[in-house]
Amino acid sequence: MAYVVTRAFTDSNLNAADENGEKHVYWEGDTYPYKPYAGATTKLRLKELLEGGYIDERRDEDGDQDPS
């Protein structure tokens, strides 16, 4: 499963900050990372981003999910 960023946003996860404490910015067109074994917190975050219009599920032309 893959998601594409449809509206730029800053990652609120403190673990996503670089060595200078700068948080990661996801820009429109970026791939939003997702791991299929993600826990409940990640699933809630995906729901929030999907419903907020920040990301959208990426699918290929056959309707299957894009593996990238």
C-alpha cells in the first residue's frame, strides 16, 4: 500500500526530526511512508491524514495498489 501527499504538511512525529531537531516536511507529490504492520497509532494518523485531504491512496490503472 502506498500513499501520495496531496497537500504539504509537517510531520508531527518527534522521531521524524533530523539531528538539528527540524521536523520533516512532506511536499505535494511525495510518497508518504507506510508499513503494513503499523500499530493502532499509525492507523489513526493515516485516517486523520486521509480525511484531512493531506494524503491519498495510490493505485495503478488496474485498481491494484501500487507497490512503490
